[in-house]
Amino acid sequence: MRTVSSIKELRSLLKEARPKTVGFVPTMGYLHEGHLSLVDQAKEKADVVVMSIFVNPLQFGPNEDLAKYPRDIERDRYLAASRGVDILFFPSVEEMYPEGSKTIVTVKDITDSMCGASRPGHFDGVATVVTKLFNIVQPDYAFFGMKDAQQVAVITQMVRDLNMPIEIVPCPIVREPDGLALSSRNVYLSAEEREQALVLSRSLKRAEEMVAMGERDAAALRSAIKSIIQESPLAEIDYIEIRSYPELMPMEELRGHCIVALAVRFGRTRLIDNIMLVASQEETACSVR
Amino acid sequence: MRTVSSIKELRSLLKEARPKTVGFVPTMGYLHEGHLSLVDQAKEKADVVVMSIFVNPLQFGPNEDLAKYPRDIERDRYLAASRGVDILFFPSVEEMYPEGSKTIVTVKDITDSMCGASRPGHFDGVATVVTKLFNIVQPDYAFFGMKDAQQVAVITQMVRDLNMPIEIVPCPIVREPDGLALSSRNVYLSAEEREQALVLSRSLKRAEEMVAMGERDAAALRSAIKSIIQESPLAEIDYIEIRSYPELMPMEELRGHCIVALAVRFGRTRLIDNIMLVASQEETACSVR
């Protein structure tokens, strides 16, 4: 595996790679099995796999965890190489945002709710850095984990709207055996918070069962989820949302492709999780994790 | 010359063209010698020349001339083919903006003044459509006329900020023998307006002479320009701006690369023109048209 931190050097490496297909896995590093599962899928679909590790300041709010976001490039480099990444792109902030950058990519409407509402400017930062990374890497395929389901919806919309010649491949959430969705931020959790954080996946599981048994009322689902989360005294709910996917329109009654999405704080750590459901009108449903 | 109006068909045509270099001339059509001079420069630099003709609704304000913007695709097709365009891309509005488009590209700061101030949202529309066209055509070079100097500054900034793998080639303003800068909008002018519109180029010429003779005071230049324009009773000044280029910062005293830029209305027709100057500190200057 080659590691490069200059855009110019990356481009000349990739020039050699053409006309092979390029699969791209953008990450913020501190890799876990969720990221590495994206690499597996990239290797299956593309000839050359590029991973980027860049903690993007533009997508963090002023009171968020940019400074303390976990980083361990040596461990990441080892994990990425072991899993078969061909090129690791690890740019500095200066390389990505030279002085005087003035351009922002905005995706409207679907960024107003959920994490977009809790984190103003977050998705502008995501859309902008992903556009930059796509222009730098020029991948044929890009792989994103569905834990950040709204991010996948935003990027898919952006790629369509801006005619980027790239296929976005959404990949399933990877979970710990006990159900907790993998996240680099899980390291922030104390043992007690880690234990109580299981209410996220447990409440989603409960919502899934209710929908499978015919429940279609969003308010009823939301209230069931809320009461499970409130069993954890450390949990502070940011949002519980039930929306169409990928349009992210609110729904009172579940119908078609839906997302049940949560954001919950444990101390200063904000965790997100979600489940995708297809609510048929015949009172049966299947999850599409 | 092939004319295509589907993005998919254009992409498959361009796939055949690789690994030749592609030069791109985006236009709104109603071609004149200014556009065709861009084709000449594209042919000099690239193997394959693509021109687009698309009157982009996104860059017109609600009270602007979108509906009556002049169009003549048969004439344009003939002129483009005669000049050596290889592929003419002539998409419909639906092809470019399918229902539900939500993504906007914004370049900050340098879009606040001049045409950006007179035409709110204009440069968002420009940046967004140019991003789309660049992703569709994937050119190596793109050619823009310096009559729209602010547009060139905005697109150059955007390409840099978003790491687009494209070289922007600014091309000189083409003028009628009497000095009027070529513009598709010149057809709107009555004979009397056409005659009086010469105050734009005449006042810029005067500013150039004053700077060559050592004038460095922006207010003095602006007032000289203003009094020449006011010789035309039909002229209504939108702006007279003297700024650094390409940063577009206002300047009281000319220094380094400057633009003197005008927007003037004649009836319902808004014309723009500009001149680039290099103001040295040794009281001499040369124009860099």
C-alpha cells in the first residue's frame, strides 16, 4: 500500500491506474470493522481501492469534537494495508483547504432535518469535502456506510444533481455482537455509557418488530422507542425521526421505504443509529439493513 | 459535427474520444465572434472540441430576460460546425435539471459585488451549471471570454477550491470595429441605443489612457468614466467598479492587476464591459486585454 498526502502525487499515481476501475472509501480514520467492510466491498467491485483519511474541519460545528476526534494513523495504516487498500490518501488540512477557499456545495431540503437540524452546516461541510475528494480521486465507485444514512442520501442526491460520473454504493451498518453500531466515537463512552448505549439498537429492533406485526403509526413507534431509550438514565435524546427514505419526508403513517433514525447523547458523546424498513400496505414489513 | 442532447449519449461519445484531450466551450448560444474565438483557442489546445449551448434558467433572476434571451439553434449549429466544433451539446432544461434537483454550488466573497450584487443568485446559477457541465463533459480545458470577467474569476476560484481537474483558459474580449464588446444581448438594442452604447468602451479607453499617464486614484477614474457615460442620455449606470483582479477587492488607489468594470442599462438591455490594467508603481501601466 502506498500512502500519499499530496493531491498532485495522488493524481499521478491514479493516472497510472487508468483504465482500471477505481473504488473509493472516504473516511475520517480511527478505522473499525465498519470502514473495513467498505474496503471489502470496494475490492469486490473495483480494480484499485483508494481510501482517504481526513478529519474534515468543515463538517464540525464550533462546539463539536473536532479537536478530540480520535486519531491513530499508524494503526489505521496497518489496518487499511492488511485489508487490501491500494492507496491511502492522508492529506493535511492545508492540502485540502489552502488559504482563501470560498466554495461551498449545498444540498437543500434533505439536509434540514435530523443531523442537519442538530448540526447546522454539517452537510455543507460533508458535500463540499466529498466533492473535492471525488474530483481528486475520480473514482468509478464510492462506498459509504448506512450508519450515516442521511449522509448517504445527501451524497447520492448531490452526485445525481451535479452529474458526477460516480456510482454511490451504500453498505450495511456493522454492529458489535450486542447490537451497538460501530462508530469511531464509541471510544468516548465510559463503561456505564457503553452499556446504556444499547438502548439505541434495542429500541430500533423493537420498532422493527412492531412494524413487522403491522404497526404503521409513526407516533406509536416513536413513543415505543422513546420509552425504551428513557430506560437509560444517561441517555439524552437529540431526535427520534421516522421518515421516507431517501427523500427524508416526515410521515405520520409508514408506507414504502422508511428510515427510523435516532441521535442520542451520552454525556458529551452523541451517537446515531438507524434502521431501514419497507412498510408494505399488506401489514407486513421487511427490514432492508 | 455531432449534435447530441442527452447526457448519456454525450458521455458515450466522449468515452470513445479518450485518451485524446477535450477542450470545452460552454455558451448560452446565439453565437457571435466572441464565442467562435473561444472555439479557435480550444482547437489550438485540445484534440476534441465540445461546445454546449444551454440557456441556464438557474442564472437568471425572476425579472430578467430568460424568456426573451435570443435563440437560433440552426444558425448556431451552422456556425459551430463551420468553425470546427466536434461535438455540440444542446440539452433541454429537463435533461439538465430533472425534477427534484436540490444541489447548489456557491462561491463566496467574490460574488458579492458587481454583477453578483446586481443579480442576486446569478453566480450560484453559473457555478452550479458549470459544475454540472464539467462533470458531464470532463474536459481537460475550458474556455471562457473575459467580457464576463467576474464569471471567469468565480469559475477559476471554484475549480481551484473543488479540485476540479480542469484548466480554465480566459480568452480576450472580442469587439466590433467601433469598440462595442460582442454580446448576444446586443441584438436587443435599438439603432439609437446601439450608437450610444459606445460610451462603455470609450470610457474604458479613457480610463486606460489616464492610468497610462499615471493616474492611480480610483475616484478620479470613476468620475471620468461616469461623465463619459452620462454623455449618453439613454444610459443608466448600474455600476462602475475598480477592483483588484481576480480577488475583486475594492481599491482606492490602483496597484497591480486591476479591473475596471461597467454595467450600464439602455432601456431594458443591460450591457457589461471591462478592461484589465496592470498599474505599476512607476506611474506607467499596460493593459492586459
